[in-house]
Amino acid sequence: MKTIIVLDYPQTFGFKVRKELPTFNGEYCEVRNEILLRQLRRQKIYSPCHLYTDYVVGIVEPFDNGTTSGEVWHLFS
């Protein structure tokens, strides 16, 4: 299970995913964006200027600190 942290935009929040994520090559990733949209809705993330469907995962920073592994996502709109 991986930890995902969405950093700053539209706000910082996190969640866990079991699904295997494909290698991020810097382009649109359907798998990540489906997960993102589901979590935005589930967590009712405050987004005053954009619809949830306006957000895409633009930058992915993998991390592994020995006890937790996952990704930090930076969103674009």
C-alpha cells in the first residue's frame, strides 16, 4: 500500500492506495487522475475556483523513508 500526498493545491491532503501505479513519465496518467478525482469527491476537498475535473496530476515525486513509501503529487488545472 502506498501513501499519496497531494501538496498545497487546491490544499494539502493524503490517502492510501492499494492499486499498482504505472511509472509516471511526465504526461497525463489516467490511473492517477481517476484516483485523484475519487479522493477529491470522497474527502470533499475545498476547491473555490475549479471543478474537480479541472485538476490533473502534473508532477509526481516518489518517496521511501524506510517505513512509508508513496508519492507526492503536485496538481495542475
